[in-house]
Amino acid sequence: MKTTDDLFLESIDQYRALIADASEFSKNISNLSPEEILHRCENLQKQQNKQIKIDRFIIEIMLDSGPQILDTPYIGEYQQILDKAMQACDEITLKTKEIRTTLQTEIQKLHQSRKTIPANNSNYS
């Protein structure tokens, strides 16, 4: 059976992997195709789902342990890595919103340019 320390260490390691993948994705997102972005998002979602299971168990342990959980040697590191993971995921969200806004602007420009071109140009008749 895993100890509380083992669970914290496992969670911390998984968060490190998630942060590394999220950071690399965020750094390269503007060079990726829509399919690659979707694939990377799906992979991050799988990692997050796996992490959720461990974190739920850790939360149960925290609730059962009460204030004594603060004596666990890895609680501070766990809190720090959790914060970093949230920041890494927020960075991806911000960059994807920027890309979406840029694409929406380009689409609107295309629609506007279509409206300014006459459908029946009499100069070519």
C-alpha cells in the first residue's frame, strides 16, 4: 500500500510531466496545425484526467488527516507544483484564445472583402 508521501511524490512527478508537456506545447503552438493542436490538447486532457484521480485521493487523505497533513514533508512542494501546473495550463488557454481571436479577425476581413466585390462585374461582359 502506498504511503501519503508516495502519493504526494507520484502526484508531483505527474505534475512535472504535465508542466513540461504544457510548456513545450505553449512555446510551439503558433507553429502547429489545427490537427496537431487538437492532438496535443487531447494528450494534456488525458494527463489531467489521470492527475485528477490521484488528487481526489490526496484530498480524501487531507480531509481525513486534518491539520496533521501539514506535517507531511511534500505538502509544500505539492502546493507549489500544483500552482505551476495551473499557470502552465492558463498560458495555453491564453495563447489559444489569442489564436482564435486572430483567426476570427481574418475571417471577418475575408467576409468584408467578399461584400465589397460586386457579384456581377459589368466590366467583364
